[in-house]
Amino acid sequence: MEWSRGFPLLRRQFNESNDPRIGSGRDGQGGGSLSHATSSGTNSASLGSLGSTFVPVLIFSVVCLFIFVFFRRTCPRVYAPRCNPVLRAPEQPSPQLPTGWVNWIKPFFAIDDTYVLNNCSLDGYFFLRYLRILSIISLVGCCLTWPILLPVNGTGGSGMTQLDLLTIGNIKLPSSFYAHVLVAWCFFGFVIFIINRECIYYVNLRQAYLMSPNYSKRLSSRTVLYTCIPKPYVDEAKLRKLFGKTVKNIWIPRNTNILRGLYEDREDAAERLEKAEIKLITMANAARARLLKQHPAQQASPKPFSLKTPSFSVQGSTHDDTEKAKTDSAVRFAERQLSMLDSPTMEKPENLEYTHPYGYDSSLPDVRGSVASQWIPAGARPHHRPIANFGRRVDTIRWTRARLKALNRDIWKLRRAHRGGDGVALNAAFIEFDSQASAQEAYQILAHHQPLHMSPRFIGIRPEEVVWSSLRIKWWEHIMRRFFMMVAIAAAIIFWSFPSAIVGMVSNIKFLTEKITFLSFIMLIPEPIISVITGLLPAVALSMLMAAVPIMLRGCARVAGVPSHALVELFVQNAYFAFQVVQVFLVTTLTSAASAALTGILTDPLSAKDVLSENLPKASNFYLSYILVQCLAAGALKLANIGDLFRHTLIAKMTNDPRRRFQRWNKLTRIHWGSVYPRFTNMGVIAISYSCIAPLILLFAGLGMLFVGIVYRYSLIYVHDSDLDTKGLFYPCALIQLMIGLYVAEICLVGLFALKAAIGPLLLMVMFLIFTALVHISLNEAVAPLLNNLPRTLALENEMGQIADDVPAEQGTNGPWPTEQAGGLAANYYDEDVHFGDEPEPPPLDEMDNDIQMRGIEGSSSIKYTVLEWAKSALKLKLRAEVTDDSSFTRFLAQLKAWLTPDPQVEPNFLLHFFHPEIYQDFRALQRVVNPGPDTELPDDYVRRSYWPPEMWRPAPRLWIPKDDARVSRQEVAHTKDAIAISDRGCWLDEKGRVVCVVEESPLIEPRVLY
């Protein structure tokens, strides 16, 4: 255009070939900068660029895999903690794998999926299935799209090169888009079928899981949490009358703020005391070791050590008579201590009762004074300045002992008062029923006549999952909190683009220096440093920026009043998926296409539709490497488990606190599904959206999901904790979210067809878009009631046997049904001998009446009905006469009937099994393979501890200190046990004064209860 000649600077700044923003990424995992760093400033993602992106990631992945294979043999706590029976009790540990380099691979893949289902939580099983489904969708998409769309795109005639040649942007003739419509209908229809099929399978499997014998007997399956209860009904007697005789126990939480403060003070005081005891023992033994080093001992019998020096100073160099007397006393005491044969480092039977602080016979009198004072002065003992003591210095050990005794007494009094009914009751109640069926009945009914009163109710929440701060929320506060959190999340999704854009600008530093002149000095920096700034720095910054999002969303969920940690993750899944789709997918795609087309539009505004239709598919070039890079690099890093390897090998050895070492060993890493599902769902959305625009992306998605599935399978079986479980609620939510990919793909195709003026393909895609929306609505209506509810028919069949329409009617009551139940479920409410509105039975017909009725048509109620019945009968006779049993048409109808309504008793082939999950994978079929976890009994005192906050029942913590040769720990255990439980079993000081502990023998181990 002539107008652009007068603006050479503008034309230079918007030179399309030099715009490095094409294909830039916004994900927090660093994929975008890798792809861009090798693009050499071109719009086309060449094979060389893709290879230079993949090679360093492949090298990184190989290094991670080598770390895993090498350290897996020697670090079972890092790579196979679920094989430890102490960590898994009362559940069964995972099967051991061989410790060789490669001989573990075959036994690992031999583990059946049923084991994952019954031992690794329903969420874990469904996540592995979800990755498998995404892989199947992508690979089937390759088979559908590649044979048709790649040749059509490659011969489109628009003159594109390299990978752009295989996109829809290379097509010039509008008539060629009918091929894309045909493939889109087939592939998108397959995706819709898979989503519907998996929703049916999910409902059946979840019902079988919840109805399994072990799970149905657990306390959480029989307990319903009601929130937003009005004040008149926050009463146990009224709740029992409301829900009937099936109520077994009721827990009404109360305001325990004062008790919580005392409980936290006791935890802090116990931790302070434990650290002070360890410090005292370490200091005394260090002084003793220095003393023995200055005056070496000789071996004697039966004494292990004999001090020959007549006198010496504990602290050093003074030799006056007073110090000699003190030293002589210390020497005599040391000789008595060193003469003991039951050294803690020797293997001897452990005396569980500390009747004497020094290990002597219990009949000997106790020794007055402190053992540690023989080695260190009183001023060196641990001390602090509490505020309650006006900042005056106190001995930490003695002060905390007295403090703990006072706190124990105060906590006991408050707990007794709260159990007696003192304190303000919260607007919530946990109601335990006598059976799972009764709990489901109460959960599914409408309890209160006013809106949102007792309406937020939840079933299956375990005591350790409860967010106690959310139970006090009133119904109007619940509405306001949810509304404000939704507004805050929407604002965060919108405005999060600005910090992402600022970080993304760093990856385009060369482009910035060319356009902004005062930044030109940056190009004077050596090239390797610039590469680090443009490649590594944006990746790390974006990773930290994206990693902060789930943490923020979990805080929003708690503020919104979500009552359990599992439901918090479900809240995060929905919000984080919206964030991922907007920031990682839509913003990147639209801005990349707009930046690429801006130069052409400014040069020739009339060619805007052609330029956009050519450059919009180019935005997919980045995702070719993005999906595989994310799956390969992130999967290999997860398998290497470098964080746990560093934590359990280096940090554990440098930690002198036995409690922290035990807590680190005892706590398995937990998977936060709320932040894991959206990442892979977003990748599935990207793959589906670009399936007909750039079909090459499907291969990368399929292979990447396969690899990640193997990684997570190993992690779930051998590494990660599976306690946080929503019973599979993440899976249908992720499946429904995949529909976003269909909508985006169809809208993009409609837009591209409109830009190319392809009217026929445009109308066809609009029709399929409407069809997709109708299927989506129908799917939500069908599945939503079954997500949290168990139908009454399941409980009936589970109790009395199979009821199905395929049971022959002539069986009658010959099955497991008792004949007295013929009145149905409502028979108990009515007297069957009384006719409520029914007409009496008419008298029987005599011979004349019967003869008159059978004689003519005048006795019929309708002539039309008689004629229709006669016509049907005549047509059936004619068809039977013309069509023989061995005709091709009859065989076709029989085969079609066998495919549409197969016989459940016949063994199905793969296709029947795949297309009819409602028959071959129904509740009854899946119930035979599902029985999660062990069959454990509840403790006798579960009523006093289960659905109460921790401050209402948790006992005082047990202290764990190291045993030492100076016998300081023996005395400290004897003096402290009256204030708080304490032990030195399984922990000791070695010859270098370092704390050594056997965590498997720790007294801190507590039995785990499966609620």
C-alpha cells in the first residue's frame, strides 16, 4: 500500500519475519522459551528447531532416568516407601520389586490394574485411566486424520514450508475443507462417544467401590455432614427426631478457640522441652568426650574404662583445691558411669520401665542432683526468657515441665466441659447412621424447608480431612463467600496475563533491544549469558509464577467454606483448569496469531481474513514441542524424585532432631490432584483443538501421555500417599472439561471456514457444534445425579439379590426373594388387606356372557384398535411366509440385534465389551473385582475422638530424646515422665556426638485408623 511508504520505521518494526513472539509459551513449565530459543526468529517451526528443542530435553530425561535406576537399588525409602509395612499399616504393603538394574521392569508391568484400584485409591486408578484415555483419543485421532488431512494440507497450494506445510493454513481452495469437515465429524464423534462411555463406566465402578464390603462398613461411608444448620436444630435430640431411629451417633462441633490456644501452647512447650533435652544431652556428652580425650582411658575388666589420672578439671586449666575436689568427684562419678556394661550402643534387651535414672538395680537408692551438672556448669543449661515471666531468664527444662503439668490440667478441664455441652455450638453436625443405606437416604432427602438451610451436606468425609474452620459458616455467609471467591478467581485469571507477559518479554530480549534503543547495551553481554537469560530465566520465573496459582486457589477454597481437604482439591481443579485454558492455551494462541498477522494487516488491511487464516494455524507449532517436552521432562523428573532423594539422604543425616527425622520419614509425599488433573486436561484440550488444524500434534500428545501414565503408575504403587481421596470425583469433572476442547476446535474451524469463505463446510460445522452442545447438556443431566448419590436399587440388590428386566418372569419368587416382600418397599406403611381407593373385584362371567363377548365385534371398546391389531397380525404372517429363517435379511437383523442389545450371558468380544459398558461393565460385573483396603475395626473410643477437632481428643505429644553414655537421658526420662510421655528407645548418640535413630523403632509411631 502507498500509505506505508511514508512510515519506514513502522514498516521495519512490524516486520513479520523478524517477530520472535511467534509461538512463545506462557506455561509455567518453561516449554515456551525452549521452543523459541531455537527458532532463529522465524515464524516457521522447522524440523531443526523442533529437534534442537527435543534434544536437550531428551538428554535431561535420560539423566533423570539414570538417577532413578541407579538409586532405586539403594534408597528404598525414596523409591519404594510403600513397600515398608510400618509405613503402610494397617494396609498391605506394595509387592517388592527385584533390586537389579532391569529385572524389575517385567514384574512391574505384570501388576494388574485391579491392584491399583483396591490399594492406590479410586482417584489414582481413574487418573491412570484418564491418561490412557487421552492417549487412545490422540492415537485414534492419528489414524483418522493423518491418511486424509496430511495429504490434503500438504497439497493445499499456499506455498508454506516445513511443518507449516502440514497445517490447514496451507489450503487455498475452499472446496478442500470438506475433507476436514468429514474427519472432524468422525473424530469429534469418537471423542463424544469416549466421554459418554467413560462416564457410564465411572458411575458403575464408583457404585461398586462404595458398595464394597470393606468400604461400606467404614465410619465415613455411614456419616453425613450437615452445614448451615439453623440454631433451633443445633440440638442432638431434635436431630435424632428429625432423622429417625437409624441415627447412631451425633457430633456437634463447638467453639473451641480457648481450648485450641491451650492445645497449641502445649504443643509448643513440648517441642521446646524436647529440643532443650537434646541440647542438654549433646552438651554434656560433648564435654565428657573432650574430657576423655584429654585423659585417655585404659581397658579394664569388668570395667570397660578406667581413668588413671588422679585429678583433672572438667572445664580446663584451674588446679586449686576447690577445683580438685570437684574434679575428683566428677572422676569418681565418671568411673561409676563408665563401668556400666549396658551401654546404649551395645545390643542388650531394652528395659521399658525406667525405675532408676542411671541404669542401676532398682533396689539401689537414687543419686541426688543432675547428671549433666557433673559435666557442664548450671549456667550452660538451656534457658530462655518467656514473656509470661516478664522476660526473666528461666531454666528451659524445669520451666516447661511445670508449664506442661499446668496445661495438661487446664486442657482436661476444658475438654470435659465441652463434652458436657459447654461452649457455643457451630452450625454443623456429623450424624452417624447404622448403615450406609440409611446414610444415603438421609443424604438424598431435603432436610429443611428454607433455602440453603441444612442444604450443603456431604457424605464420605473422614475425620482427618475436615477443615474445621469452615463449619461455623452460616447460610448467607456461604453465599457471599462463594460469590466473592468466584469474582476474585475471575479477576486473577484476567489480570494474571500481565506478570506472565512481563516474564515472557524477557525471552524476547533480542526483539526488545531492537525496538527499544536504550536497552541495546544488553546485547553487549556475552552470548552464553544472553542464552541463559532468554532461555532458563523465563522458564524458572514462569514455573514459580504458575506454581503459586494452586496454593492461592486452595486458600480461596478454604475461605469459600469448603469443608474437607479432598473437596478443596476438587475446587482447585475447576478453577485451575479455567486458569490453564485461558493463560496457557487461548492467550498464547490468539496473541501468537495476532502478532504474526499484524504486519500483513497493516500493509494490506483488505487481506486481513487471508492473513489471519494463514497465521492462526502457525500458533500450533509451539505445542508440537510443548506437549512432548512437558510430558517427557516432567515425567522423568518425577520418576527421579530428586526432592525426596535429597531430603532422605542428605538432610536426614544432617538433622539432629529425632522428631523431625521421624516425621520426614513417616510422611509419604501426597499428590494434589487439584493441580495435576488440569495440566493434563489442558494438554488434551490443546490436542483436540488442533487435531484438524495441525494433525501432527496428536502423535506428540499420544506418546507423551503414554510415558506419563507409566511414571504415575509406578509412583502410585510404590511412592505416593493415597489417603487424600474423593472416590473418583476428579475423573468425570475432567471428562466433562474435555468438551471444552471440542467447542474450541469446532469454533476455530468455523472461524477458519468463515475467513476462507467456505460456506458449505461452515454450515456443516455449525450443525455439529449444536449437536455437541445438546450431547453435553444431556450428559450433564444424566450423570450429575449419580456422582454423589447411591441409588436405592443398589442397596436392595446388594441385600436381596439381582433384580433386572432380563430375569424371566416365570421365575417368580424362586430366587433369593422372600415371598412376604411381594408388597414392595412401601408395604410396611400400609395395610395390604385394606383397599385404598381400589375398585372391588368384579364377579365372574357366566357362559352366556362369555359367549356374547366372544361373538362379534360389537363387544370391543374400539373398532380402530381391532382393525390395527388385525393389520399387524396379517403383516406378521406375510413376513414370516416371505422371509425364511436362513435368508440374508434375517441374518442381518439378528446380527444387528446382537450388536445393539447383546446377551449378557454370552462372552463378549473386544468390540462388544468396548461399545456396551452398561452391560459388560455394570455394577454387578465390577463388584466382583472391587474390595478396597483391609477389613479393620474401629477403636472402642472412636466416639470420643473421630469427628472432634484435634484439640478435643489428641493426647500430649510423646518426646523422643537420644540415649547417651553419660546417662543424662536416663535421668531426664525419669524426671520428665510425670509431666509428659518421654522415651529414649531407638535413638542414641554415636562416638562423634551425632544423633542416630532407628525410625522403624520410634516411640512416636501411632496406629493408623481407617475411618
